[in-house]
Amino acid sequence: MKKNDLSPEAFRFEGKMSLKQALPLGMQHVLAMFVGNLTPLLIITGACGLAGGEFADLRVTLLQNAMLVAGIVTLVQLYSIGPIGGKVPIIMGTSSGFIGVFSSVAASMGGGVLAYGAIMGASLIGGLFETVLGFFLKPLRKLLPSVVTGTVVLSIGLSLISVGVNSFGGGNTAQDFGSVENLLLAIFVLVVILICKHSGSTFLNSSSILVGIICGYIAAFLMGLILPTTALNAEGVAYTKAWVLNWNKVAEAKWFALPELMPVKPVFDMRAIAPVMIMFIVTAVETVGDISGVIMGGMDREATDTELSGGVICDGIGSSFAALFGVLPNTSFSQNVGLVSMTKVVNRFALATGGIFLILCGLVPKLGALVSIMPQSVLGGAAVMMFSSIVVSGIQLITREPLTPRSLSIVSVALGLGYGIGANNGILAHAPQMISLVFGGSGIVPAALVAILLNLAIPKDENG
């Protein structure tokens, strides 16, 4: 191995690594999930009408808390506290899977602090409910063989690819979405990642995402020096292009601020609790899929009962803990599953440095602001490759055992009918509201349900 190459300990979960090598590997995990960790909060606070005015300070507090909570829960998942935590190479963060349900709760309750408090109350109870599910996961695991978890992982990857492509174009809310500048910036990042990935250096290979994103930052800065940073929309109103680095956010952010416990008082309302409880069942299955995917993709083996149970328990406790800080449920981040599957770096200390950095972002808002200004197209250049890696992990899980007519039927129908319905949720327009809320958010939920039901319904033959 070359002097500057990565230590083989990076590919062992409990391997001993120097901080010098571990830090960049942990940082690229933070960069991969930073925007995704904040986006659900931005969407739901907006749906509740807490986006500005008198609620501006509250929103900043919630975003700060989101970083702190993600870092703490990540460390618990990596190292465990008793049965809490699976000791698996997973990064935890704010879940986007609840956005559909929470948006509906906000609408039905008229928005405001009351609606957001109801969301926190439901998350607190739902997290405890998922914790109980985690303790009983071993007897329930017969419902989740590799053909089922592989289908769930595959669905997770497929659902994220469109998210990656949206970022690739600059973010679908950007007025210059799909512009030449956004596409060239994303392609540049992707090319840098590919060059590092196949450079022959183990260290560059494993740090390729971080190197690509840093180069993307530099390229965006240089573009701001030589290209116009504003343009006029169809109505003649000036707007700032999506790839521009907003340094004002960094300048305005504080250097240090303590997190605030219970910035929003929880409210316990069945209009929120009922649908959120169902979503916590779904997120438990998602977490099983993510852990199965990261263990298969990073360690080339199946996850153990202890790893799955501890991971789901951490998911639940972490979500209840997040609610105490006014943060949406925390769960395993699929983006980082893709990163582990792509780099094969599963070292716990390396990932823990990312968790510690997240905690620092929660205590030092200026650090968080520095990362949050990353142009979406820079993230998109990395995301399309990471998310596709999740699809490959799902395929590896499904094909771990020889494919039989039974397993082919389960995967085909789950993806065709289950994922198809979720990905085209207009088909549920006339279904009961609860059904459309739970199954219309993404293809993951219906695909998981169909796969579980078919696994129970189709009898096993002598070939499996």
C-alpha cells in the first residue's frame, strides 16, 4: 500500500484509524446528508406558517437542534447504550418520509404553533411505539427475509434517484433549474468523483465524495467571479442563480449558541397521533432495509438480529429524543447507506467524527451555515452516484440466494404494483385519506407492504 493510501482499518467496523484519515471520511458523510437533514424541517415549518416574521428565531433554533440531535443519535447508533443502537455504520438524521403525513396534519389543524406541537406530540409517542417494535423484531424477522428487505432497499434507491437528479439540475425550486451552469457544475463534481474513485489511491477512492464536493465549492466560487450571478425571470423580476454561494448566511450566523429544550410544547391530538403511528411502522421496515443494505454493501454479509433490533430501537428512541428538541423524527439516512456501499468504508471512528461534527454544527451555527450554503447542483453531482449504489445493494440482497419463481414474483409485483402506486400517487386520489397519506408519499411503503404480504401468501417450494 502506498504511503498516502487509506489504512485497511477503514474497512473494518472496529478498526483503529488516525484522526487525520478518519476526519475527511466522516466529513463526506456530513456533506452528503446536511441539506437533507434540514429540508424536512424547512418544509414542515413552512406548512405550519412558522417560516418568518415572529417565528424566524424559532426556525433557526429548530435547524440548530436538528444538527445536534442527528449527531447525538448517530453516536448512539454507532456505539450503542445497552440495547439502544445496532453498532452499525449508519448516519442518523431528520426523516423526509413523514413529510406527507405532517403536511396533512398541519392543514387539518390550521397550522401554527398548535399544529407543530401536535406533530411533536405524535412523534414523541410514535418513537416510543417504534422502540417497542424493535424489542420484538427478532420474532418478526421471519416476515423480512432477504428478498423482502432487498426489495425495500431497492425501492429506497429508486425513490432517491429522482431526488438526486433534481439536485443535479440545481434543485427543482430553483428558477434556473436545469440551466447550463447547474448541469456543468454537477457534471464537474461527478467527473472529479469518478477520477478519484479510479485513481488507484485507496484514500482518494474512499474520500472521493468529499473531494468532489470541495472541488464543486471552488468551482462555484470561481463561477461567481466570471459569470453573472443574477438573471430576470419571465415576469422580469431579478433572481439569484441557484449555484451562487450565499456568504451572507455565514456572516450572520453566531459563533456559539446552546440548544433549546422544548422550543415548542408537545400537544397530544389523535388527528396527528393515528397517522403518525402507522408511519412509524413503515419507518421501522425502512430502517431494517437500510441496515440490511449497509451491512450487505459495506461488509458483504447479512445483518444480525441484534444489529437490526438495536438499530430500530435507536430509531424510535432517537425520534422521541428529537421531539423534545422540536425536531422531526430521526431515522437512518439512505444517502449515507449509498455512500458506505460505494466506498466500502465502515469504520466506526470515521463515521463518529461526522457525528461529532454534526454536534458542533448544533453548538456553532456558523459551521452549519458554512455547509448549508452548498449549491444543490454540487450535491447532485455526488447524489446520483450514491443513490444508484443503494439500488445495487438492493439487488445484491435479492440475489444473495438463487432466484426462484417465487422470489421473482415477490420482487416483480412489489416493484411493479407497490412501488408503481407510490411513485404515481394520483391513482390514490379517490382512496380514503388515511390510505393516500400513508401509501402516497413514496414507493417505499407500498412496495414493502406488498413484498411482506406476498412472502406470507406464496408457499415455499423445495427450491425456496
